[in-house]
Amino acid sequence: MSVIVYSISNCPKCAAAKAVLKRKNIAFEEFNVQKSEEKNSEVVQKMEAAGLSTEEINAPVLDIDGIMIHGFDKEKILEALKEKGLLQE
């Protein structure tokens, strides 16, 4: 199981998403898509594969073991973590 946060520099919503994961003791990888063209392309491909619009991408984008979450939505993050059995509650 993996959790990836695709972020941009100086992004309050990215920081909020990472804080939720840290509070729940969820290990995650973070990639700044402004610093890596490869990771930027990767997140666009994953969003397209998930049927999400890539016309306007709002950071962060989370990949919770295949569940793609576009933008910061605490409830969706917690729901995806529960669905994947990553949340201990």
C-alpha cells in the first residue's frame, strides 16, 4: 500500500493534507511537481486514468493506493484511508 502526495511549493492546502496524514500516522511519499517534470507528467497520467479532469489541476493531488484525490478534501482523504484499511480507528 502506498500514499503519495503530489504538491507544489508554498502551498497551504498541501501542508494541510500532509498534516492530516501525519496526525493519523500514515507514511507517505511527497513529490513537488514544480521541481520534477517527470512527476508532473506522472500525476497527469494518473488523473486521466482515474477519469479526473486535468484542465485545471489544484494541488495537492493524493494517490492513496490507487484512489486519486484532487485538491484538499479532508473527508475524502479519511474515507480513502479507511477504504484501503490504512486508518486505525
